[in-house]
Amino acid sequence: MFSIPVFLQSFEPLFWAARYTLLISGLGIALGLVIGTLVCAARLSPYAPLRGFAAIWVSFLRGVPLLVQLLVFYYTLPVIGIDVPAIFAAVVTVGICASAYISEIWRGAIAALPRGQAEAAVAIGMTPRDTWTRVILPQAFTMSLPALVNELILLVKASSLVSVVGILELTRASQAQAATTFRPLEVYLAAACIYLAINLCLAALGRYLEHRTAV
Amino acid sequence: MEWSILEQYGPALLRGFGVTVLCWILGTIFGMALGLMIALIQRYGPRWLGWIIQAYIEVIRGTPFLVQLFVLYYGGPLIGLRLDALPAGLLGLTIYGSPYFAEIFRSGFRAVPHGQIEAARAIGMAEPTIVRRVLLPLGLVSSLPALVNFSIILTKETVILSIITVPELMYQVSRMSTETFRYLEANLVLALFFWALVETISRVGRRLETRITKHLIERT
Amino acid sequence: MQASAVDIRKVNKYYGPFHALKDVDLAIPPGKVTCLIGPSGSGKSTLLRCINFLEEYDSGEIRIDGQLIGYEVPGRKMSGRKLRQMRRSIGMVFQQFNLWPHMTAKENVAEGLIRVRGLSKSEAETRAAEALTKVGLADKMGNHPARLSGGQQQRVAIARAIAMEPRLMLFDEPTSALDPELVGEVLNVMKALASEGMTMVVVTHEMGFAAHVADQVAFMEKGELVAVDSPQGIFHAPKDERIWNFLRTYHERNSF
């Protein structure tokens, strides 16, 4: 039987673990933004080898399940002699995976800008650098904000997979608690509620940004 | 990797691949069916039902697939829902995919110009006939690229089923790697395998799209 | 006879196999208004965009005040730096305005002064305010483009160009994207600019403007420059049948 008191009691210890979920997805998106921007720059560069490398990067990371990426990365580190905490490996994997999607978000936003925007800058004699930093990128950034928030929601959900390498985030903590209390239904539902609350907040933020940029 | 390992684990890997493909195909078909039902109810059903469905969509889209599987597989028995790993996994995939499929169908239906439906009404077609003969065929075609896309995402999600011990490919690979201690190689090969699989599916999907939509593109 | 502000000689342009400009010769006199007219797809916008090298021409020469644009010598492209230097003194106004939506009207005008002319922010803003006042938008300086009507947006775009103090202004169908009731305000700003002695090249479908404001009118069709004449000559005594046909269709469409 489903017990409401057990369900309510499950929340408290999970809140603590949820901070790691937020930490991993937050750092993951930050890293993803940095790498994704570089990958996008490579994809748009005039040098064919760079473009090719970026295309393969994006195709591989979007083609391989995150869980498999996670294990590959997790098992590669010791082999190449890097001894870091599992949480570091988790953040890096999540960030690298996100970089592929973020690069595509940038690319889409830049491609969606009307050609005339850059032409107007070029026509008054702006340098390519100013054209990018003053005209193209600020607009592409505002345009992609809702998509980036969406990517963050995906990462919050995807971060549940790092539980398989033993990181005590929300999912792993609920597994542990379910094992000790023998009440998996209540515990997992409580975990689901916390995920849902986080993501509903983020979705509201996304809608707000979309509304603000639409004006 | 030595050949003897492949010889030893080959059959299990093949079985695992079979289960992966099975999960992917059935998950896509069931998920699409449920999604289509949801989209139709949202369009034609009573408003209160629409709200309930909207809540269902938010919950499924707001929670990780893995946690959904845990609720279903480990929590299910407490309310009398006792399923083996494979059926639980399939049910999980179906539920997980349904809101995304529903959203795809919904925007596909929105893309059907209202004039098309008015034209059908104008010649006296009944609503169910309009759905069957006009809305569905046109809506499905415009949903096709997104359907293929999401079906590819589902291919990748099937590996998560290994965590609740569904004996699909990743499960077999993990078993093999714990017994042989070849963790890195095994997972690397698995990664390359999925990369090839996803690239192939998306290529086939694109070809399918151009073939199906060919007659709809106006000649200029 | 004064030297031309723009001298176009034997210019050819191809898009793949499509011959977009065919041996075009045209001299733009300084301080005068030249209108380019002709059916759509005749190459008039392409020709205009070749003048500031937004579009690369394949052969021939275009000289701005005697200096070849786009090429160091025929066949060898000039450096980006030198090209930017030349573009500074050529203002351009686009059909779609192309205002930057993330900047206010004033910032749109000041941006080029700061980034290209190297003025200080305060100096640039003073000049931007002057330019916006000149086009009658003193009260809209803080507005973003989305909060302006099409006519107001196009006037901001003109202010953005004239603030750079160009010697030559190019207009690419400046009123074609506007609702009919907003066309007048933009044409009035252009007329005022013409009366100050600005050298202007205007691609337009506004035959009234071409007839009354232009000093010379060039008619193009299918990539060819068919005739260059006074407005009087083009509109009242067309020497070529193609001009006559074009004007007849134009009149039929605009009479009721």
C-alpha cells in the first residue's frame, strides 16, 4: 500500500542529494557552453579540417547514448593515468555531451539571423570582428536563451544517469534509501517530485525568457 | 579484444542486440500509438480530460526516464503491478515516449492549413472522416522528420533499460566486461556501434522523408 | 565636365551560369540623384550592391572618386582593411532596413561612429542625435526598432548612413517594404538629402520620385543597361521599346 507519511518523510534526505543534481547539471551546462561555443566556431570556420573535426564531434556525441559515453569516459581516465573523483568525470562527460547540442543551438540561431544584419554592418565598414561581437552574437545569444534553458532541463534529467558510477546525487540517494526502507514506491515518487519541481521552475524561466525576447 | 572472447560472448551479444531492436521498435510503435491518442484527445476531447493529460505530459517530461523506470519496476509491485524486467521496460519506454510523440503530432496537426479542413467540411464530410482522410494523412507527413528524430532518441534511451536488468545489448556488454575486466574496450565498441546505428537510421530516415514527401513538393 | 563620383565600366557579374550584369557602363555625376529603374530581376539591385562591393563583380571596373573598389588591380582583390576604408564613405540604405534590433535608434546610429570612425561614446551620441533630428525622429531616439513603424525604421537607417558623413549614398528599394501610407515620409527625407547636394544612387519602383527628384534615370532590363537619360527623356520620350513596355505595364497596374 502507498503510505503518505512514508512518502513525505522521504523528501528530507533527498533534498540534500538534489544539490548534487543541481551542481552536476549546472557545471555541466557551463562547461557545455564553453566547449559548445568553440565547437560551433570550428564548424563555421573557413578551415575544412576544423569543420570536419567539429562535425564528427557533434555526430559522435549525438549518436552515442550518454550512459555509454559516461562509462567510456569513466574507464578511460584511469587508463591514461588521470586519477580524479568520479564527480569530476561525471561533470566533464555531461558537459562534453551538452557541447554537441549547444553547438547546434548556436549554429541554428546564427543561421536564423537575416543576412541583412551582417550586411548593414559590413556596409558601414565594420571589421569582421566587430560585426560578430556587436551585431551577430548578441542577437544569436538572446535568440537561443530558451533553447539553452531547455538544454539545462535535459541535463537535470540526464544527470540521473551518473548514479551508475556511484555519485550520490538525487537518483542514487533514492536508490540507497529505497534499499534501506524497503519503500521504493514512496521514495522514487518523492525523487520524481523533486525532479519535477526543479524542471517546472526551469521551464517557467524558459517561458519568461522567450516572452521577454519576443517583445 | 581477443577472438575467443567474442566466441564466448557472441551469442549473448547477438541476443542483446535483438532485445535492443525489439525494445526500440515496440517502444516506438506503442509510444506513437499512445501519443497519437493523446494528441487526438487534446484536439477533440472534453476540456477536463485535456487538463489531466496536460498534467501527465508535464510529469513525464519533467522527470528522468531512469526514475520513471524505478517507480514502475521497483515501486509497481507495492500496488500490485508485478512485471518482469522486459515488459516493465517496454511499458516504461511507451509511457516515456508518449508525450513527446503527442507533441510532435500536435504540431503536425497544427501545420495542416485550416482551409484544407474547411474544404472537407464544405463538401459535407463528417468529422471522423475528415480526421481519417485529411487531418491524419497531411499531419503525419509533416510530422515525419520529427518522428524519425525522436525515434532515434528512443534508440539511445534503450540502454537505460539495462539498469533495471532488461537483457538488451548494454546489459550483455556490462556482463561481459565485468567477467573479462575489459571495461574500456567493451564500452568503446558499444559506443562506436551505437554511433554507426544512429547514423544509419538517420540516413535511412532522411531518404524515407524525401520519398514520402516527394509528391507534396510543388514543382517550380 | 566634372569627374564622375562613380564610374562603372564594362561590369559583368555571373551567378553560376546566369549572366546577371552584362557589360554595364554608367557614370554617376557628383551632387546629383541617379535613379535605377526596371523590372524586377533586371539586375539593378545587383549593380547597386556592386558599387560598395557587397556583391563582387567578375570583370570590369567600378571607381569611386577615381579609386577602383574591390580590386587592387583588375583580377587581384583588395585587402579587407582597404575595402572597409572605402566603404566608410559610402552610405547604404536597404529595402529591409536592417536595423539592429538589440540596439535603440540612437545606438544603431552611434554604433558605426564608435566602432568604425573611432569617436568617443559621447561625441558619437551627440552626432547620432543630430542625424536623428535631421530625419525628424528626435523624439524616438530611445526606442528599439520593434517599437517603430516601418517608415520610422527606414528613417533611422538613413540617419545611420548619413551620420557617417558619406560622400555617396546608395538606396536599395528603400520604400518597397513599406505600407503605402508610410512611403511619403521616407521619400521626403530623401528629397531633403538630395537638395543638400548629396550624391545619390537610388534603385526604386517609385516612378514619381524618379520623375521629379532624379537628375538622371537609368533603365535596366535582363542585366543590360538599356538607356541613361534625363527623367524627361525616359518618361516622356523613351527611345527604346522596352522602356515603353515597362512604363505601360506600370501605368496599367497603378491606374484605377
